[in-house]
Amino acid sequence: MAEIVYPTSDRIIEYNYLALQFIKVKKADQPKVLSYSKINDVLNDCKNKVGDIYDKAAILLKGLVQKHAFASGNRRTAFITMKEFILSNKAKLGIKDDPANARVMTGIRENHYTDEEIKEWIKNGKIREFKR
């Protein structure tokens, strides 16, 4: 079994900076870390998660979205980090490029989805619609 490649906290911080530079949403977006410990907590949760690469990716994505370690761009950073985690470990990302994915990320932020549903989305690109 190949060793799993995990992102570092520095790499995640770099992704936040890049996300805010290239995916502009608000003028007030700032690449600022609010909590280094929250980033490390998410990484530890990911590393300690029993399961396959998709289980770990779901924990990584959900954790970065919900723990809100950055002043801006938490969902964008979480998605980029999860995608790079999947690809670095030579797994297939089932999520297609679609603006509707922003709604899914909002659903993840609001705890609308289970870890299993997030895993299924990452692996196969299928998830129930998020409605408020």
C-alpha cells in the first residue's frame, strides 16, 4: 500500500492565498489565518481517520470549511486542498467543474451533509441538492 501524502499547514495557507488571488468573490477578501491550531486539528483528524482516501478527503474538506481557520475563502481553500489531496494520492476526483458546486460547499458549511454523502460526492460526483 502506498504511503498517503498529506498537505502541510503551510501548503493549506498557501492555497488560501492563491484562492483569494485567483477566485475573487468579495473586495474585502483577505488572506489571513485566524487559527493555526484549527488547521492542524483538521490535518490530525484527516490523518487519524480510519478509511480510504475518500473518507480522509471528506474529513479534510468538511473540517476546513466548518472550522473557519481563515478570515476569507474557507470554502475555496477547502475545495482546492481536498482536490490536491485526492490528486496527490493518485485517486480520481468525481466532482465535475460546475458553478452549482458552490451550493454544495454552502451545504457542507451548514452541516447539511453527512461524511458519507461528502465522500460519495468526492468519489462519484453525486450528492443530494442543498436547499435551505
